[in-house]
Amino acid sequence: MSSKLFVNKTILITGGTGSFGKHFVRTIIKKFKKIKKLIIFSRDELKQFEMEKEFPRKKYPYLRYFIGDIRDLSRLKTAMYGSDIVVHAAALKQVPAAEYNPFEFIKTNILGAQNVIESAFSTGVSKVIALSTDKAASPINLYGATKLCSDKLFIAANNIKGKKNIIFSVVRYGNVIGSRGSVVPFFLKQKEKTLEITDRDMTRFNITLEQGVNFVLWVIKNMKGQEIFVPKIPSYRILDLAKAIQKKLRYKITGIRPGEKIHEELVTSSDSITTLENKKMYVILPFNLKYINKYKPNFSVKKMPAGFSYNSRDNNNFLTINQIKKIIKTSIF
């Protein structure tokens, strides 16, 4: 990745104090020395206080910390003013909490997404990249449904930009190993006890924070607008993850939680009609044959066959127990 990518550019990241946000900031600080401004937008003052201790303004004068909620349109516009690029990482994410508090998730994940779009239109932003989730593909839970709506909003925003110099794209990937609320920290806390496993056949996609951030940076550089970018990533079996954490495995089956899948999808069979592929990724495009044909020369992509599905069970790349151990050792902060 060229160090010139963000020369004299201002980036705003929503949810900037989350797991992804912190690693994104670390990467920007390390790799891009001539950035104009990096705005960290989030609603948690304690996390901002802790983050500012790690990345102090005296040492990094281009950092800005904005307390605010994406539900608040006027505050979001104020924070976004003068930004060139927006990375939208803010979301409510816990599946059981979404089932119990559905409209709170709608207000943040859907109405908040629309606020990001409206703010970007009115503040001169040129690129918006929204982070999605595997749960947005054929959603069976409220969280996934809200993220699917969010994805649709960002893709559709390209249709109403008029003559504005702005494009919107989405990145969709699987579980970030070690992120807050994910299964790895949960298992590590239970390491000396009997692990609680919902279903012994469960599989999940896996991506590290570093891989996720690097993929988003690549997308920022290469996006054309209207795409859902899906990186090719490995899967793991939940029992292999448990064995990587506990030498003498002790577990009990608790049953899947409301809204939980046994296997995750990133590209559904319905998506396959407009999905392109290369060695690095899949790209899901809108149902527009002209645009698809025009897009094909980009990134040396080829069309996927109808009915194709990219899911964690049928993935041809599974992590071994030793690989999982190595990832946990190097990826848990």
C-alpha cells in the first residue's frame, strides 16, 4: 500500500474506539505520515480518554477525538465537516441484545447509516466505506437484518448523488478474532472451566484485525462505488477453536442462541447472479448487467456461476488447530 494514499487527506471513522477503529488508527499512524487529519468519532468518553492516552494529541497533532452518536445527525455533520473519506464502523452488534431490543438496533444500524450518508452528501466527502458482517447475508436475526438494510442504503446512495463527486461501497467479512464480544475472549475466560459451546458442528469465518484493516485500506484505494467487497478468508470449526484454547477439552452443549446460525454465509446463492471473483475477493454488484459487464475488466474478475454460495461450512480453506493457536497468540491485544 502506497504511503501517499492519504497525503493531505482527512479521514473520519465512526465507532473509532472499537476494536477495528483502534487498529485502523494504529495502522494509519504507522504507515501514513502525511495525513492531514484523522477524526475518531464515538459515543464512549471513557474509551476516548483511554485511546487518547495511547495516541496523545501532543505526539499525533492530526488526531481529533469527537464524542457523538451516529443517531445525532447534526453532531455527525459537525464532526464530518471537511472530511475526504469516511470509514463507517459504528454499530450495535450483539445478536441476543438485538432480539430483545430491536428498535435500538434499528435506530443505530439503519437510521444511523442514513445519517452517515446524509452527512457525507452535505459535507463534501468523496468516499464512504461501510463495514458490514456475514450476518447480513440471508439474515435470520435482527442484527443481520439491520446490517442488510444498512448495506442496501449505502449501495443505493450511489444512485442519488447527482453530480456530487462521491462514491459509496461496503466491505462484508466474518468474525474478527479477538474482537470485543467475540467467542475467543469468551473461551479464554472459561479456559480453566468447562467451555460452553452452542453447537458442536458450528463453523465460522475468521479474519484478523490486521487483515480487516488492510482489506479496507485496499478498498478505499480501489473502490468504484456500488460494490459489496468480500475478502476470501478461512473458516474454523468451533471444536477446533476450543481445542486450541484448552489442552484437555471439556465442554458442554448449551444450544444455539436466538437468531444464531450454525454456519455463516458471505455470498448467498441469490447474490451469485451479480457476483464476480478474483484470487483476493468476491465483489457483489447491483443487478445491472451493463454495469457488471463494464466492471469485469477491473481487478481481473470473472463471473460466478448461478447458485454459488460462499459459506463457512463449504469453504475450501479451514484453519488447523495450530494455526488457530498462532492467530490467538498474535492477535489478542
